[in-house]
Amino acid sequence: MRAAATAVLAAAALALACGGLRPPDLGRLYERSARHQGPERNPVIVIPGILASRLVEAPSGKLVWGAFFGDAARPQSREGARLSALPMRLGAELEELRDGAVADGVLDKFRLVGLPIQMKAYVGILEALSAGGYRDEDLQIPGVDPGSDHFSCFQFDYDFRRDNVENARRLHEFILDRRASILDERRRRFGSVDEDLKFDVIAHSMGGLILRYYLRYGDAGLPADGSLPEITWAGARHVAKAVLISPPNAGGAEALSYLVEGRRFGRIGPRYDAAVLSTYPSMFQLLPRVRHRPVFDQSTGEAVDFMDPEPWERYGWGLADPAEDRVLEMLLDGVADPAERRRIALDHLHKCLERARRFHAALDVPASPPAGTDLYLMAGDAVDTPRVLAVGRGGELRVAAWAQGDGRVLRSSALMDERAVDDWQPEVRSPIDWTQVTFLFRDHLDITHDPVFVDNVLYLLLEAPSSTPRAAAR
């Protein structure tokens, strides 16, 4: 039966390819809707993923992230490592550990040795919005003049290194500020307007995690006593349609690899050491769920609880790797004792893991958004994506199993699918009550360039009724 179904799907795909079907003429489909700029049209906020916001040091203006040339921070140098990393200090809460870097706009490209490199996923979103008549003076799409209607679209930049809860609270301030300015502009243009203004929000990758926390909890932080905040849907009061693109709702194995091994950006770009990346609370919040058993020790066959600091010390991972003291010596200026540097690093590791565990728990509580707020998922499921990592004797990681996704985010992670491998059932079991799910056959960065993505996004924003009935996703 399974072989027959597979054959039918393959035949259908071949028929479409041989039929020469072309993407629809989106201009003809949405031209009239795109031109309409009435007061009932929701403004749009775009939340990019990790790495897609420009960071500069204030007040010097030194570029921390956004280019790999000239006077930009070089993470392999002493000064560049300190600029790129967040501070670490014993006895300080993560929110207190601040440096001089601030977000300074969303990146549609960064510069590598003088050459502009497009942030492909984000540029795709901007191009789709431009086709839909959404205007933002910061869109920076060639040939597009934002004109006088640029108040219909806004980009939310943020320091992607920091805690996602902290950035969700910043999103609340951003929304309130834009809401006030939009209402003033609409009164000026249209006279009396509906004061119950809502936004449509498009969030890519890690931006989807920030948005999901905001919808559930508004500007509420994680309680100091270790409990979970009450789900109030305070943020949902300001959001009509939430479109999440490739969100790592259940995390991803790639994040653990970066925290253990570091990462090089591009073939000729700089390398960010594990100790630098491990100062970012957000990186730990991208880790997969232990209950999904994504990591095992190949010597024992036992699952690894990587949310516990003990395996990090046992395997010598990230901030617990003695070899990273070379980097710690650059980051912890003035701390001459290697033992003290290690104590500070392990303290920071403990804090980041605990924060991530609580952030995950807050997002994993099953809950349905209130009427008037709809959740749309767009994700990839055609690219082999790391699902399980094996830990070798020396603590090294290797991919032991793959599954379908977009190359970075598993299909099951985007859905937040809780079906266990040994307790499988036909229907998806997710704590997220999706209004609609759309799968695309592209990788993590190319999804937003797919005509199917553009067509569906424009339909959702321009034509789809709000509060559509929810499919039985759970």
C-alpha cells in the first residue's frame, strides 16, 4: 500500500513537471488588492531570524555584525572577540550582562570582503511584501519607491545574541509605538478610524520563537521563582495574523554543533569560536528538546541530557572546553587566573541552560490563541536535515540520523510535533493550534523565494478573512 501511494505521488510530480506549469501571474492576481490602502488594511511587521539585524557599538559606531571587512569586528582578535561576545560575570543575571552593542536596522545584506551578500530569506520576504503594496522606507528593494504609504510595513530589528524573552518584551514596546503613530496617520488621512488596530506579523526562523512568546505572554518575563508565567495572550490583542516561516519550535541539532564546535560564516568569512557563541542566551534557546532524544552517546547508546551542565563538563563542550581558555582569556579581560576564568564560564553556561529550559517550557504548554488571532505555518519538508547527533569518545559530534525538513529545521520541529517514535499515531500531536500549515520543497534560506510562498503570503495578507476556522492540527 505504501509503495503504491509513493508511486502515485511520484507520477503526479512528474505530470506537473512535464505539463510545463508556470507560476501564476501574481501581479494580475493581486494588483487591485495591493493598490488598496484603506484604514481596514492591517499594517505588517517583519521579524527576521538570527543574524539578520545589524549590530553596532554605541557610541563609537563600530560595526559588530553586518560586514566582514574594513573596521568591522574580527572575532579572532582580542577586541573583536570582546565586541562579538556578551559579557560574563559571576552573580549577575543574564539581563544585567550588557555591552555597548545595539541593533541598528535589519540587514537585507551583509558585506564580505567588500562584496554585498544578500540575506536570501529576508530579501524574499521584503520582495513579497513589496509586490503586495506594503511600503516601508527601509525596504531597500531596487526600483521600489516607498512613496507616502510607507507607514504600512515595519521591520523589527533586535540584538539576536540576547535572551528571546527580552526581545519579546522589546517587541511589545515596538508595537505600541508603531500603533500610536499609525493611528495618528490614519486620523490625518481618513478622519475617524477604528481604534482596535491590529498588526499582521511575519516572522522567520528564530523570529518565530520571539513572536510565539509575545503572543502568549505579552511583555511578561519569566518569573524569578522559576515558575512559568500565566498564559494571558496579551500579545495576541495586537496581532491578527501571525505567519511563521521555518520556525525551530522544537529547536535543532545544528545549534548544539555551533555551541560545541563554533562556526565559520562562508568559505572565506571569519570563524566564531564556541566560547564566543556560547555567551549568547539565544543560541541555547535554539537547542532541541531532550525528550525527543536527539543526542546519544555512541559508546553507551544512552540518550544525553544536554540541558544539564554535567555532560558539557564531561565531554568538554563549549564554555566547558579547556581548549577554549585561549578565547576566555580574550573575553575576560583582567581575569588572570585560568581557574577563575573557567569558574565564570561554567557559571554562564549554567545560567544559559537554565534560561533555555524555562523558555522551552513556556512555549511548550498546549494552548489555543483567542478568536481574532490566527497562526499560519510555512515550512520545508523536502531536504534531509540532521535529526540525531552521536557523541564520540572525545566529545565530538557527528550526524547519526536524518529526517525531512529544510536543511536546518526539521518538519517535526516547525510543527512542534510531539509524536514519539515508539508511540507513533497518524495525526500530528502539537501544543500549537495551527490555523493552517503549508509545506514547500525548498531549503531554509530559499523558502521565501518560492512562488508558492509569495502567492500564499499575499493571499493571507491581502485577501484571506481573519479568524478562519482552525484545522484539526492536534
